[in-house]
Amino acid sequence: MAKLAFLGLGVMGGPMAAHLAKAGHEVTVYNRTTSKAEAWAATHGGRFAATPREAAQGAEFVMACVGNDDDLRSVCLGEDGAFAAMGSGTVFVDHTTVSAQVTRELHALATAQGVGYVDAPVSGGQAGAENGALSIMCGGDAADFDRAAPIMDAYARIARRMGESGAGQIAKMMNQICIAGAVQGLAEALHFGEKAGMDGRAVVEVISQGAAGSWQMQNRHATMLDGEFNHGFAVDWMRKDLGICLAAADDVGAALPVTALVDQFYKEVQSMGGGRWDTSALIARLRKFGDA
């Protein structure tokens, strides 16, 4: 069992930290809203800290799951940042979906002070975090990943090193690109079926057993048909992620025409007031605007 810090207790971070505590690790948590950290500690038996530095003091591993590049820099750097308390031989594991650029920047700073740094974005959504069944794509030095992997086992279905620093974030971008296309395709199919007078549930029962089957189809078709969009990864966060994908594609010279189009569709969902709806809300856009 290890002494750990966990920074960020949102819909993903809170359950992940809880799995670490349940596994027997000594966990100190930090959250920007201190009352949330205090409540987590009262529920799960850990400690809470007022700053990332305080949470990281004496920890062997520091895990983070925050919002974006700037949020990650804020919990790592500065007088109150986690890096200020981390000594040689400790490992920082970042579960946030951020740019490969900030990942490599922070990896370099960590390495300079003898701290390991693993970029480890996750896939599986809130349900995956709550059930301890996340897919984790990792980048960084092999020795640091090997040390962190047994810790991540508390909430991972699979955790695999994809390459050097930033490789985990690139893999997560690929994941989001796949999801964007899959959800749009499912939304179009269900919308088309509605217009053609088909029973969407009956059709999905059949086609999900063939080549069209997917996680999105299995887990989201019924709620999409019912217009329920309050149980998954938010549109606002998906747009953040797709923005990272599109910027990285420009850097490496890759073409992402479908991703760029779906990103604009999500922008329209935001304009409908659906920024906090989950990503399956693409069908709501089709119902409002048709296929324009």
C-alpha cells in the first residue's frame, strides 16, 4: 500500500480516488472547492488538504484529474503546486485529458527535479470511473509507468504504456476522434429511422449483433430515442477535447474532416443550451435542425 495524493474530485476523480482508498492506500485529496474535498474525506476515510502542495507532501504518487491545460499547470506549478512538495523518486500521474504540449512541458520540469511523470488520460466515462473499469492510455518513461501501473489497477480495466511522454494524450485524442464519428453515425441512423417510421429499439436489437454494433449503440441508443442526455460525458468537455485533437492534427499534418464537422455540430448543441448534456445529444440537433 502506498501514500497517495489525488488532485481533483469531479465526476471522474472522486470515484477514482475512492477506489484507491478502498484498495487500502493512504489517500489525501485536494479539490479547488475545499468543501468537496472535506466531504470526500469524511465519506472515504482519507485526509483533505487546502493546497496541492499540502496534499503532495510526503506522497509517493500524486494523481491528478482536473479540467484543462491551465488547471493542470495550476495544480503542478507555483508555490502551492504539487511539484513544490515532490522529491526525487516520486511519480506524478496525470489522468486529465490535455494537450500533448503541456504534458511534455510538465514532464520536462518534473524530470529536472527527479520526479517521474506519466500522462495517463482515461476512457470509460463516469460509469467506468465508478465501476473501476477505465481504459488508461499512458505515456512517459517505462520505469515510471511500471511503478504507477499497480496503483492504477484500483480503477483500471486496462492500463497500457503507448510510448514516450505525450503518447498517452495522443492515444486519447484518437479515442475521442473515434467516439465523435460513432456517436454522429448512431444519431443519424436513429434520426433516419424515426423519419422512416421504424421502431428504433427493434432495429438496434438486430443491427447491434452485427458489424454496426458498438459501445455507443449498446449503451446510448435507448436514451437517445427517449431524449435523455443527463448521464454521460458533457458536450462542453467533448468540445474541449476535440479542440485539442484538431490543434494537434494541424501540428502533425493530419486531416480530420469528420471530426471538424462533428465539432461544429456540438457547437450547435451548445447553442441549444445543451453544453452540459452528454455527447449523445447529437440526435437533439438533428431533430431540431434536420440534416442541414
